[in-house]
Amino acid sequence: MRVGVLTGGGDCPGLNAVIRAVVRKGERLGDTFVGFADGWKGVVENKTLPLDVERCRGILPKGGTILGSSRTNPYKLDGGPQRVQDTLHANGVDALVAIGGEDTLGVANKLWADGVQVVGVPKTIDNDLSATELTFGFHTAVQICVDAIDRLHTTAESHDRVIVCEVMGRHAGWIATYAGIAGGAAEILIPEEEFDINEVADYIKRRHEAGRYASIVVVAEGAKPKEGTMATTSGEVDAFGHVRLGGIGNLVAEQLERLTGFETRVTILGHVQRGGTPTAFDRVLATRFGISAIEAVHDGAFGQMVALRAGEIVRVPLAEAVAELKTVDPELFQHVAVPFFG
Ligand code: F6P
């Protein structure tokens, strides 16, 4: 079979491991491959890259994606879906493996409905796809955050400061929750639970009164204040209608310093969290996803995506990628994280 491969959305540690697994297993099954550059953009514009086992040598430990990525939505472009069909036809593509998050796989699902033979692989450092228990990249991002928080403790403790650390997590606070617990944060603010900055400040003051002068506050970029408690700003929107986030940490830090009188600094980890080499765990998960995806292609399981459930890789309809997002269970959050903070 001739198989097209693309990676869409934000880059994510482990994408190259998926590509490598798809190609290595596929070549053994007799497939040839074509890479599409920069996600759906490459398919719309017929921008291709050679893809074979040789090209995949040495990429397993590399972050990012050798195919490039973008947040292009063909359904927002004039004649986009038809151009996708034309490109696939021109390259003799029998099947497509689309690796991406809810947006990329949402497009894959629509194309499947339009007759394209596509299999999906879920990806996001945010770990917020309900279709799968885990996504590769999450483990790596959490480890990067914990390493950073460990270092922030040094300065917080040396200078008796409050340090606000903003991490990614647009709709869900998985990274913030895991990194906050593992990094010994004093407070964790997540999108699932609107926060009251006055309560956060009171708690920090109580900590100081009890002799703990250094506090790390982990804030997910999507964390929201309770209505009327703190002013926020909003940024520009991408082709999928998502606002560009990043900055809530500054606002939280400003307000905490004002309300507590304690010197407060902020570190926004941003894209550092998506950079560099994937952890061994993510390489293994990504490899398992890649192998299962090409097997799904050979089984004709189109319109499906691979997913991790109860430790097994299973196939579920692509539509599940765009179903409700997987958020942090408030009970779990209260049970595991909150006892340490009260
Ligand atoms: O969806 C993954 C993610 O890393 C989010 O956590 C973050 O909001 C977004 O991507 C940032 O995207 P970009 O790199 O396009 O600014």
C-alpha cells in the first residue's frame, strides 16, 4: 500500500517515534510512504517529503517532528477538502495516518466521512483527549516542569519569595496537577476549578505565618479566576478558533504580590515543555501507537484511531477524538493534591 503520513497541531515529544514505528513496520508489510509537510497544510498544498526507513534512522530520541506541523484547517480554506482529495490522488495514496490532537483528528474524521481512508494517532502534551487514557508527550512535559520547579525552589527558598510557575494545559490541568504534586507546589491552579485569588493569597499568608516563607504556585495556562475576582485579557484566535494563551501567571503573580506584600516572581515555561527528547515512557507509548496504526491500515480499520485503554492499545472511532475533553477529576484533585495545601 502507499501510505501518507502527517503530523498536525503543536509539536510533541514522541511524534518522531510514531513516524518511525509506522514506517518500519509498514515497510516490513510491503508499504511505501509519502510524508506530508506541515500537517494538513502539506496535504492541501501538495508539499511532500520522502519517507522511508533510511529517513527515520536516528529520529527516535529527537523531539519535534521531521515532517513539520501547522494548525491548518482544510475546512476553513476555499476548496480545501477537494484539494486534499486531489493531492492524495496525485500521490497515489491509498491510506493516510494522521497524528495529532482533537483538531487534526477532527479534520481526519470529516475527511473519513468524505471518503478518505484515514487512521488517527492521538497526540497532545496536555493529555486531555478522553478517547485515550494517556497521550505520549505528557510524561515528558511533566518531567520538564518538575525539573524546572525543583530549580525554582532553590531561589524561592534562598530569597523567601513566592514563585508562580505557569505551565501548559489549555482546557485541562493534567500537567499542572502532576507537576505541582511531584514538585511540591504550595498551590495548583487548574482550568477545571475556578480560583479566587484572595483565597490563594490568604493561604500563602498563613503559610508564611507558620514559618514557610517560600511558596511555589503552579498555574495552568488555562486557569480561570472566579467571575469578578480578577481581570484577565484574551489574545488572538487560530484556524480552529483557539485563543493563544500564556500570561495568566503574570496576572496571578502581580495580584499575589499586591495582596500578600511578599516578593513574587513568575516563570512561564511555555514551549520549553514541548522541546527536546521524549522520555523512555513516551518513546514506548509512541512506538506502540505507531505499530498499531499501521496494523489498523492493513486491517482496513479506517475512520478509527488508536488509543490506550487499561494498558492495551485499542481502536476507537475517530469521532471520539473530538468528544468531550478529559479533564482532571475534581474529586481526585481534592483527594491527592489538596490535603497538602490546607
Ligand atoms: O495543545 C497543546 C498545547 O501545547 C497547549 O497546551 C498550548 O495552549 C498550545 O499547544 C500552544 O500552541 P502553540 O504552540 O501553537 O502556541
